[in-house]
Amino acid sequence: MIFSFAGSGALLAILTRAGVVELTYSDADKQTTSYKMAKKVAEMEQSQGRGFSGRYYENIGLTPPKSKGPDDKTAA
């Protein structure tokens, strides 16, 4: 049973970042510690240029990072 909770949490995290599942936050939710931690993680992922769904970033209140095209020549 413990493994099923862990597995469902991991699946939810993957589907959220892929944009398949969208969580809705109320104004009261935005004052909670879990929302603030989720936003902080999303900010870190955004600054690292992770290729997650734009809906993931918009849902947490951030602007999605610009996707890099095949012609972009930025040094990694």
C-alpha cells in the first residue's frame, strides 16, 4: 500500500509537468506552504530551462520559458 501511494504521487508529478493533469489553486491555496514550495520548485525548473509543458508553468503563476528551436545556437 505504501508503494502504491508513492507510485501514484510520482505519476501525478509526471502528468502535471507534461500538462496532462492541471491542478487548480484558489486564493486560499496560494497562501499554503505546499503551494509556495511547488512554486519555488517550478521557478528553479524554469531557471534551468527544463522542457516541461507551458500549462504547468502558467498554472503555478509563472510565464513559460521560451522553447528553443532547432536553429538556436546557445552554448550549453
